[in-house]
Amino acid sequence: MTELFRIELFNNQDVLFPGQTVNGRCILRLRERVKARAVVLYVVGKAFVQWVVHRTDRDSHGHETSHDDWYTAEVSYLTREFAVWLPPSPDYNYIEPGSYEWPFNFTLPMNCPPSFEGRHGYIRYWAHAKVDRPWRADDTTRVTFTVMPMFDLNMVPYAASPVNRQFSESVNVCCCYSKGRIGVTASLNKAGFVPGEKIFVRVEIANRSSKRVNGVEATLMQTVKNHAQYICHWDTKLECRCIKRNVNPIGVPPGSTRLSEHTIKIPPVVPTIGSNVCSIIQVRYSVQIRIAVSGAFTNDVKCKLPLLVGTIPAIQIKNPVPVPSRASMQPPSPITLSERMHPTIIQSNLE
């Protein structure tokens, strides 16, 4: 009978880094001898995406048939297998009673993306072991761990530069009757942030309509892009999540201009994940500006300001580099860990 079966990692860190060597041990304690083919330990890291599309087809006779199309995709980043125990001889495949400890180690590949959990996909890392028992259910154990590459925002030339956007939109009192325009100039103090830093948002509203502006809302948004295929057809599914919202009930009468300022502290979130980091899951961030207009058919005006989330903060520079469009904004590639480098996690408590 199995009394204890466990995997322990020795690094004593909540977060591991690509390029890091991880040491651990597999512990097994038996009260009586157990018949087994082997004790095997697996270390796995992968990205996985899946969702289902329910379809109903109708044939030429009008008969309907419902079926599910499962879109899936998987990318493996880490696969290790250790046979920590094998039978001493083909004629005697028993593990004797007692306590056993089998040490193991592995090195995380440099291309490991950060751990992530989404609605339609995930990036996970874990170690699991099994006692392979003939004609019985295997004894199993599992431990998960978090991987976080270091994304240095100083490697992105525009990370310390302000983000500025200008836009205007017509205000309609019905579907086809316009009552003027509202012009908006929005800016962020810089383009790159780490968790714990504050985003300073400035929104200048020029109300050139006949309607009153009732408030301005600044929201930190996370957008997840999942890619998967059904047979040979690839498709994309988006997830949008509100991370934090700041509302200013500022009133802007018709014909006037007002400035609305917002502060958003970034909570602990996964860094920006671009297609250069993971091909089937991308994570991006933006600040969405919403202008609430009273009595209008289109009762709000929206725009998005893109930003990057990294792990090493950007240093402010005197000569800022222009921020590119959202389409070309890419996160930095993971930093190579050398033996002399001791990585640190930048953390802070939520306000």
C-alpha cells in the first residue's frame, strides 16, 4: 500500500525562469511491497487552446443535423521523461516496503512563454509521476510551477515614450441626425509598464456638440487572441477582460473644453505575450477611453491606447522615441539568463 507519493522542487521560488536549472526529488513511501513495471516522472510545459462551435446543417430534404466542431491547437515547450525506478530483474518486478527518494533535475528551455490561464486556452508547466502498476490503477502525483520570462522594457525603444491619440466622433440624436462632434486628445505617460506601476491617463475633451458630456471612463483592458484549427481550417477567438476601471464623473457642457485625469495601478498580471513568444496565444493590453454623452443615440465615444506590460521597468529618456501603431507593437523577447544573473520579480500590492 502506498503511504506517500509526492514530488518536491528544491528551488524555493514561486516563479521560475527560462534557462534556469530546476532540482527536485520524487518521494515514495510504501507500507508493503507493490508490484510495478516502473516509476516514471514526466516534466511538461505546453500551450493549449480549445473551443467548440455548434453547427446545424440542413440537407436538400430539409433534415437538420447538429454537430460540434472542436477547434484545438497545442505547442510543446518542455517534455522530459525520467524512469526513476525500474525492476531489478525481469523475474522480480516488486518495489519493497520502505522510503524512496529519487533526485532529478531539468533545465527550462529559453523559449518558454509565461504561465497563463485564459477562458479558451492556457500555458502551463507541471511535473507528474506515476507508479506503473499492472492490472491496477496507477498511483499518480503532480505538482505545478510558474514560469515567468524576464521582459526588459528597456529593450523596446519606445517603452518610455508617451502614448498620444487624437480622435473625434459625431454625436447623433437619432440614427441619422448629427448634433455636432466631440474631439478627444488622450495620452499615457509612457508605453511600457510593470505590475505595481501607475498609468497616468490624461483626456482632454472638446465638446463641439449640443449635448453634455456626463463623464469619462478609463479602463485597463486585457485582450487575449487564441488561435486553433478544426481539420485544416484555422480560426481566432478573442477574449476581452476588464482589469481595472477608473471613472471621473466630469461634466463638459456644450461648447466647452475640460481635462480629465485618471490613475490606474497595474495589478499582478501576465506580461504582454506577442506572436514572437507564443504562436497560438497572444496577450495584449490597452487603456480604453469612453466618453459618456447624455441624450445621444450613440451615447458614448471610445478609443484605445495600446501599452506593453513587462517585468523590468523602462527608464525615462530625454529624447523619446515615437510610439508605433498598435499593429506593430511587439513585446521584447525573453532575456537569456547567465550564471551570473540573479533574476528578481518586481511585485507590489494592489491599492
